Amino acid sequence: MAKNIAPVYYGDYLKLDTLLSAQQPHSTRYGAEAHDEMLFIIVHQVYELWFKQVLHELRAIQREFHQPKLDDKGLYLVAHRLRRVLTIQDLMNDQVAVIETMTPQEFLEFRDYLIPASGFQSIQFKELEIMLGLHRDKRVAFDQSSFFNRLNDQDRSYLEQLEQQPSLFDLVDKWLARMPFMNIESFSFWRLYQSAVDKALDEDEALIRGNNSDAAQLATELAGIQSNRDNFHALFDADAYQQLQQDGRVRLSQQAMLAALFITQYREEPAFNLAWQVITGLTEMDEKLTIWRYKHAMMVQRMLGTKIGTGGSSGHDYLRRTTEQNRVFKDFFSMATYLLPKTALPQLPEQVQRLLGFYHRD
Amino acid sequence: MAKNIAPVYYGDYLKLDTLLSAQQPHSTRYGAEAHDEMLFIIVHQVYELWFKQVLHELRAIQREFHQPKLDDKGLYLVAHRLRRVLTIQDLMNDQVAVIETMTPQEFLEFRDYLIPASGFQSIQFKELEIMLGLHRDKRVAFDQSSFFNRLNDQDRSYLEQLEQQPSLFDLVDKWLARMPFMNIESFSFWRLYQSAVDKALDEDEALIRGNNSDAAQLATELAGIQSNRDNFHALFDADAYQQLQQDGRVRLSQQAMLAALFITQYREEPAFNLAWQVITGLTEMDEKLTIWRYKHAMMVQRMLGTKIGTGGSSGHDYLRRTTEQNRVFKDFFSMATYLLPKTALPQLPEQVQRLLGFYHRD
Amino acid sequence: MAKNIAPVYYGDYLKLDTLLSAQQPHSTRYGAEAHDEMLFIIVHQVYELWFKQVLHELRAIQREFHQPKLDDKGLYLVAHRLRRVLTIQDLMNDQVAVIETMTPQEFLEFRDYLIPASGFQSIQFKELEIMLGLHRDKRVAFDQSSFFNRLNDQDRSYLEQLEQQPSLFDLVDKWLARMPFMNIESFSFWRLYQSAVDKALDEDEALIRGNNSDAAQLATELAGIQSNRDNFHALFDADAYQQLQQDGRVRLSQQAMLAALFITQYREEPAFNLAWQVITGLTEMDEKLTIWRYKHAMMVQRMLGTKIGTGGSSGHDYLRRTTEQNRVFKDFFSMATYLLPKTALPQLPEQVQRLLGFYHRD
Amino acid sequence: MAKNIAPVYYGDYLKLDTLLSAQQPHSTRYGAEAHDEMLFIIVHQVYELWFKQVLHELRAIQREFHQPKLDDKGLYLVAHRLRRVLTIQDLMNDQVAVIETMTPQEFLEFRDYLIPASGFQSIQFKELEIMLGLHRDKRVAFDQSSFFNRLNDQDRSYLEQLEQQPSLFDLVDKWLARMPFMNIESFSFWRLYQSAVDKALDEDEALIRGNNSDAAQLATELAGIQSNRDNFHALFDADAYQQLQQDGRVRLSQQAMLAALFITQYREEPAFNLAWQVITGLTEMDEKLTIWRYKHAMMVQRMLGTKIGTGGSSGHDYLRRTTEQNRVFKDFFSMATYLLPKTALPQLPEQVQRLLGFYHRD
């Protein structure tokens, strides 16, 4: 293999000359260098390098989902690449501690030289959001109006073209919706499943009535149960489900939602193990992104208080508002609402049993 | 020193017989042991042990603040103990990952046996909240009504008696309010400081006007600046400040707020270094508690969806609502709003300079 | 399900009365309480609780390996439980930071009261080591002589009886050795594999000769290559392999070693995915235990310097010496020595291909 | 302040065009891109960015130590910058988990294209080591001969010139040696201190004799005590101390060692608080560097087994050998050997008490 390969020098391979000359503090243009501007630059550059790596993995994951048939070997790759993304996200979340070693005053020494640059102009981060499936109409109001503000033309048109591509959410939805075991005559299984969930919700209702002496609190809790009931029944009723989607309470298609519920319920079955790794990986990616936004918002507040950021908006409030709402795979996150303990599960459809059977010899 | 000391055996010293027999899964009472109930018990017991340690440190910290005169040696101890609390909190936050290795179905195998027990019944956690200064009237609505619900009489009266003690917040407020450099004739310093802050806010306003083409967005941002202006001027006006307190926008007393601002502004002065370590330690304690609540809420959602918890309420929503609001030292957290870069600082009052001077020989 | 279940109170369920009264500082027996003894006790008690949980998981894992036939459902459980163990280990490793918040002097305030208690008397930790497969004759010299020293009779005989049970290492070895694809006529595959590895080693040798101008260094490196060659060829020669075992250079049986190599080489094959998760989980368990010992040794040195510990021996040196040597699954750890890039792999035996084929429909 | 400042765009400020085009996988030169080469490049580039930041901080720290008089304000800065370095080191240590998401086979897909590049060619890492004070003659043997091997001329002469500069170790040693309280007539204090340490060592010896039934073990432990005695007495005897230095058992100068011991013993004194933060920060920097080397060595072994690296040497062994030995501030690390509990401390010299007194008013 190693034939005719030119010898390589570490610094050349990593292009260190280029890389290490890309830190140009602006404070030196207007006076003495502010010591901490270097940290500010490097912290953001490291984030951008990790974003590049995450995008590299997500593109490879999308390629797998674009395959006409995504077999276990493909799913293994998706799960493997997702694990890497999660590991990088852990690091990015912990990295907030590094920028927090800068005091607000140290930041103020060079903040004015950065105006009106803003983290909202990170194209790779926006690309990541778009690629995951965070389209304009799913964003919080402020974000909708401003997502493309303050970008130069080239960046804006690049992102607008990206929004035309199918997102990871779309691809995952399609993959789930076409799961073979969902196309079979499984009516009786789901009917039994519904009864079992109803029974569990009845027990929860009894529990609530027994535990809440306060009338207002009781009413709230009962409304919660009723909402769970309605949502659950809607899973099996195309019209009701469509209403849930229109109200923004679910995002997955009905078929995909049922498939995800089924896989989550039977995750320890070898046949579903990889699919579940993928579902759980996507859920955790969302969760870690949420924690990143949250920590980031707290860091901005410590750094600026309620002062506005260099881009001319109070980043803290924005970040806090987006923390919860900008989640893409929220449906997976709440899947546990309808899960049953194994002892309460109905018998599996025969066709599915046969499918699972293949995996049980060794 | 080591005279007449009875020899000690590891297991006896740590009372391992007692400790390791305190895990009694309830699933065994009604059938086979649910494998994961052991994890559930141990995870909660470890939290309770850490709570005990944190309370041990906070009590020691309170003792220092009760000293008639809290000198640098005392402050060193406070900062030292706070650092330990923060280190334990980091661990507690990471510990959420351990309970997340349990799947929702594994939890459902024994969840019904725990009814109506609930984490809301952790007396040590409530004690921690009370000791910090999270009194009933500062809590979110639901929490107010339910804080003492579901406790047995002994626990309830123990906590009610605790609410009568001065909290850490109260003690910190008093310590700050009596800072000697705040009692001096410092009128001219603060007047200059006000002008400098006003100038900075003016610049921010100009920046906002330049950067926001959208009228609605501009209005929101300008309102934010005006609010900052009002709050800042209220710091120097007893009546206006009282109004801020009544509106729940600040909690510290006026004197304490000014002292905290002064210390934060001059934190690198050796004379203020320990005081600032204390302020920043308290801020981080709040922040880490917030992250704990947040991660906890996400874990509950993954485990139960929107299902109710064993205590008969939807813990997730509650936890999420308390995440932001139940902060005690929020005033420290937003202190950066009024900080100035060093270059914009007015001359320090002479008396303060003299005080700082003591620290500059070595 | 939830019929006739007695209502549960949080504090009773967790036996908090018992748990929270098990911290009895000895310093109070001889004078004023040393503030930091509480931390010392609680840190060790938390470790013991985690040890209990880890043992709980390892026992469940051993039960799976004792099954006459360990199918994918069983392997899933093993991998799932191992992941939990790893998550707990991460927490235990980070917990060292908590004890490091105690200064050496703070420890000296109560150290003399603990004599001659020692962490070497933790029965659960020794049980963990024995259960993994760290038998007396595999330990470093000092450890061999002292493993059972300083224990009371009951503890000693408990551990000696445990040493008679098959360890996790033994069970894993047997499971690997009976892998079906190893019993087939696979002679030609392994012969081709050998040629491919030989070729790779030849290329490494050429590389070494090209890169080392220093004669002594070159000799060392070439000896390393030769050793790799010898070890690799021994994998296919029963007598040579036995010699490696006797020299302590490998521990797995020959059949198990080949199976592990095969699985590691083809880990992305769905048929091997769970088996590989198990192998990699065991490797990481060892690695994290190693890091725990290492961090622990450094903490002891910071606390005591080269002073002796409360048990009367210099714990730091001991811990450091055991860090490397007390590894159980070292063979997995070095498996990469004989791995080939996919492009260099020989064709798989037809029987194995057929087996893998089952997993490729979906 | 914000006058005439050119508006800034995020991507321009961070030079993202340059930064994000510096990842050029070599696998594409010889065939299809190996998916994981991007990760390999980015992981190393991120390390290099952090190295640049750490060097930036260390240079600023050195500037403080070069000041004719390092007052508390300067020490505050040193401690502040060290804390940042430690936070970055934590991140770098956790980053090993990211590269570990690459399997050995995935690495083999492009490893041959990197020959003979090697991490040993990282000039910034070598600069970091030199700047700390890891000079050639302190390195392990292999390292001595090869430190400058495989570098191009420019890099080699850059590093050789760096070795002529005073290292951080040298500067810290000088700073400690000139501590004012060490130049005073403190003879009686140290004589009393010696008696107290002798007494403590006597008690340890008695303890050892009581706890070791095994003769060989007893002899080893007693030798350890004797060595501690000899080392301790050497602290007060210029000739004996010089011998310790020549034997490589201590590195600090005698005066610096005594100052460090004094500060560590009285660290909670406000006058010493910052100095102790500096000492402990340097110790932790060493410790975290050690953990980085250790984790790195384990990662290399998992990736390559005992195979040689791309640079043509078995990196794992080298890294492991250097883990322990390449520590710079080892003397601080073992300082606890001679610490006394507060109750055993002799009275402080009056002159020192007066110095400390300044810090006790507030």
C-alpha cells in the first residue's frame, strides 16, 4: 500500500503556518493588544473547527439515509457517526468553562472593536441547524425575522439554497415511515396496545385524584392526563393526528411516530437495536444542543448582564428563548409518555415475531 | 498526638454494615426484583449523601458570616468551602448521566411500587433551598402552594422552623451592606461612575439604532436599554430602588448592591480578591443548581414523557418552571450590566485608595 | 399492576434515617470535630455505594455468561449493563476532584485517629478485582503478599471463597473460545490473514530502517517488530502460544484470542456488533479502572507526599505500581497490533459469509 | 471609546476562509477520501490552537515574574492566567475521547499516507515543555537523544534558542528564593519546625513497626522513613541539599524549597493566599499534563497496539515512560511529606507575624 508516497512533515500536514497565523486581534489596530482577545478568537475558531467536523459527520449520515435501502451495516455507520457527534458536543459544552475564565471587564477591553459582528453570523452553525431540520417556520418569532439579517449576500443565498434540501429530520421521518413491520396488518396489536395505555392512564388519573387535595392543582393535573389521552388516540386517527401537527404539538408523520414508538418499546430486540441507537443518538444530539444554548445564554448573561451584545441585540434573552423551542427531534424526547412496562405489553404480531426470530439464532 | 487511640478498621469506621444494608428494593415485595431498582435507590442515596456534605459546608459558611467581624482569614475559609461545594455540584450534575442509563421501560418495572413517594419529599434538598434563601414567597406559584404538601408533620415543622433562621442570602446581604468603603463620603465617585455608565449606555443605544432596520425589533431593544438605565439610576435613589425590590427585579438591599458592584468592578485589587471569590462562588453555586434542575427536568421527560411522576404530578414541567425562577443570587448574575472597562473608570476615592494601598507592599 | 401497594414515603424508601446517621467522625472522640472528616467519610461512603452498584451489574453480567447459550438478547443486556458500569466509573474518576478540595493540613487534623484503617481493607473493591479476574498470582509482588493482610478473618475467608468462583475473565474467555465461526474449517482464511499481517510488518520494518539513523534506537525498534512477529505467529501455533501464556505475555486462551481478533477486525458487521460492544466495554472498564488508580495515586501523593498512609504503608508507590500491571483484559487492549486495513483483508470464509448474510436483510 | 471603528463581520474577524480551508486530507491524493482523516486533522489542529493559547498565557505569566517586584496585583494576574491554563488542560484531556471514536481500522485507512510525520514534531508542544523548564538533561534517555531528531533546521534552531531563555521553573525558583520572610533571622522557628517533623516521623516509624509483621516489607517501609528523614534534614544543610540536587531528588534551590514549604504550611494566611494559588496552580498544570500524556499513551495503544507509529517508533512506550518523569514542579507535588497539622506548629517568628498582621484588618 505504502508505495510512492511523499514523506510528510507534521506542521505541513496540518497547515500550521496558515492555521496559527489566523489569529489577528483587532485591539492592536487601535492601541495596545487586549490580552484576552486572543482567547476570544481561539475559542470561537475551535468552535468553528468542531462545527466543520460535525457537519462532515452529518453529511455522511445523510448519505446513508439517501441510500435506497438502509440495511444494518448502514445503520451501524449512522449510529457510529452519531456517537462521535455526541462526544464532540460534550466537549463543546464543557468549552464554555474556558470562555468563562475571562471576566466581563476583560471582555470590555476589546468588545467595542468587534461591532457589529455577532455569533448569529456563524454560517456553519446556521447550516447545522438547517441540516438538522430547524426551518424558518419552526423558529421562535424573533429568530424567524432575523435569521437571515446581518448576513452578507453570499452567505444568505448559500443558506437559502440549503433550506431547499431535505433535512436530516425529513430523511429520518421517511426512513421510519417505511419500516416494513408498520405496513403489515397489525391492527389487532395496536388495538391491544391502546387498551393497555388507556389502562395505564386510568391508573395515573386515580393516582392524581388520590394525591391532590388542592382543587386548582387537581384540575391542572387532570387536564394534563386528558391531553395525553387525546394525543395518544390521535396517533391512530389520521385526521386527529393532522390536527396535532397543525397545532405544532407533533412534527413526525403519523407512520413515523408509530414506528418510533414501536422501536422504542422493543429496543432490546436485536432487530431494533441499531434503529434505537439511531433514535436515541438523535435525541441526545438535540438535548446536548439545548444544553449548549443554555450554558451559552448563562455565559452571555455573566459577561454582559442585560447589556446588548456586539451585534446590537440582547443575546442572552434570545438564546434563552430558543433553548427549548428550537428542538428538532422533540417527538422522540416525549416518546416515554406512551411506553408500557414489559408485563403490560400485548402479544407481538406474528409477522413481526418472525422478523425478530431471524436475529435470535447465533 | 496519636496517643491512646483505639485501632480502627476501614469497614467499621465507615459503618459499611449499616450503609450497605440500606438498599431495600420494593419490587421484591411484590414479585421478582426489578434489576434497576438498585440503581434507582443508590443514585438517590448518593445524592442525599452529597446534600449532607453540602449542608455541612453551608453551615460552616454561615458560622463565618455570623462572626462579628469577618476578616480575610474568615473570607478565605468561606471561599475555600464554596469551592468544595462547587466541585460537588459538578459531580452531582454529571451524575444525571448515570440514571439516564436506565431506560423508561426499566423504570416502569418498579415505578408503581413507589407511589406516592417523590423527590419533592427530600428534606435535605428543601433545607438546602431554605438555607440559601429561597423562601416561600420567592418561589414559583405552584411551588408555593405545594412546598410543604406531602411532607409528614415532623419534616414540615422542621422546615418551617428553618425558615425562621437568617438565610445565607440575608447574611451575605448584611456583610456586603456593612463594607467600610461604602460608608465613606464617596458621593463624587459614584456621580462620576454614573456619568460613565450613562455614556456607555448612550453608545449602546447608538449601536442599536444603527443595526436594527426592523421597527418592532428596534423598539424592543430600545426598551431594554431604557430599562437598564432606569435600573441603574435606581441604585442611587432609595425610593426608586425600593420600587425595584417590590417589583421583584432586585433582591439585595441597596447598600449591598452597590458594594457588590464596587467589588466586582475592582475584583483584581488584592483587597477585594477574597470578597470577589465569595461573590463569584455564590453566583456559580446558583448557576450549577440551575443546571442541575435543568438536566433533571430533561431526564424526567426522557423517563416519563409527559406522564405524571410517582408523586402524582408532572415533575418535568414543574422542574422546568423552577429552573430559572428559583435563583437566589440573581443580582450577582446580572452585575455585568453596569460594569465599565478599566479605561472608562473614574478615579477611586482617596480613602479607598489608602485601604487598597495596604495590600500593595509585599 | 398497582394493586394493594402500600403508600411509600421518600425518606423511608431510601432509609435516610439509617443512611444519614452513618457518618460518625472519630475526631469528636478526642477533641473538637475536624471539619473535613465529614468529607472524608462521605467521599468513601459514596465510593462504597457505587462499588455496590458496579458489583450488582457485574453479577448480572456473569449470570448472562453462565447461560448455556448467550444469544443476541443476552449480549444486548451485557453491553447495556457494561455501559452503565462505564458511566459510573467516569463519575468515580471525577470524584477524585472532591477529595482534592481538602488540603494536606486539613487531613492531618484527623489522620492519626484512623490508624491503621486503610483503603486496602475495602472488601467490595477487592471483590470487584477478584470478580473481574485479578487473581493473586497476577498481582504485582507487594500486592500478592499483602492482599489478605490486615483483613479480619470473616472478610479474608469471604474473599478466599470468591477466588474459587469463575471470574468474568474466565467466562468471557469461554464465551469467545466457543464462537461457532472459529470451529469451522477456516484454515485458508487465517493463512491469508497471516500473509497480510506479515506484509504489513515488513512495511513497518522498512519504515523503521528508513527513519532511524541512530543504531541503538534502530536495534530497539527492530526488536519490537520481531517481538510482534513472534507473538502473531504464536497465535496459530499451540506450543508457541502456550509459551506466551507462561511468560505472562498473553492471558486469553488461543481460541478466545483468535475469536476476539476476528470480531475486532469485523466489528462493523451487524452479526458482530454486540460482541464487539462487549469486548470494547470490558477494555474500557479496565482502562477507566487504571485511570482511577492513577488519579488516586496522585491524590495520595499530594495529600501525604512520601509520608506513609494510615495503614502504615506508602500507598502512593503501591498504587502507582499497580496502575499498569493490574489490568485484566490487556489482550483486548493490544488487539490493534494485528489489525489490517479493510483493503488488505482476505476474503471471508463462505460459512462465515453465510452467517453474516442473515443480518443483512431488513 | 468606540470612535471611527470599522464595522466587523464575524467570518472576517475569525478569518474563517483561511481557517476552514486548512484541512486537506492526504488520502484524496491516492484514492477516495478516508472519511476519518478529517477528524484526525481537526483534532490535531484544535490541540495546536489550544497550545497557542496556553503559550500566550505562559508568556504573560513569565512577564510578571520578570518584573523587578512581583506584588499581589501581579500575583493575582499569574493565578488568574494559570486558572485559565488549567481549564484548557481539562478540555484537552477530555478531547482524547473524541479521537477514540475512531476505530483502529479507520485509522489504518490513511495512516500510511502520513509517514513519517509524528506528534513529536509539534513545535508548540516542545516549546511548551521548554518554557515550563523541561530541559534536555531532565528528560528520559530516549527523549534526550531524539528531542531534536526529525525536525527541520528552522524548527530545531528555534527550539535551541528557546532553551537559552530562563524557563518558568527558573523564574518561579528565583521568586520563591527572594521571599522576604526567608531572609529574616528565623533560625529558631525552623529548629522548632524540625523537632516537630522529627516527632511526626518518629510516630510514623512506631506505626510501621506495629503494623508490619512481614520482615521484608518492614525493612522497605523503614527505609522509606529514613529517606524522608534524610531529605528533610538536608533542607537545612547546604551541602546535603546540594547532594539531593545532584542525585536528581530535588530540583528547586534550597531557599526556594524552604519558602515553598513555608507558604504551603501557612496557605490560609491572607498574605500567602495568592502565592499558594500560584504554587498549587503550577502543581496542577504538571499533574494535568501528566494525565494528558497518560491518556494519550493509552489511546495510542488502543489505536496501534504495539505497532509502530507513523514516525517510525512505538509511541506508546515512549509516552508511558515520559508520563512520570517529565514533570517539572515535582518538588511542589511532594511538599506534603513535611507538612504538620496546625496543632503541631511552632510559634511564628515575630517579624512574619507582623507582616501577616497587615492583612488582618479589613
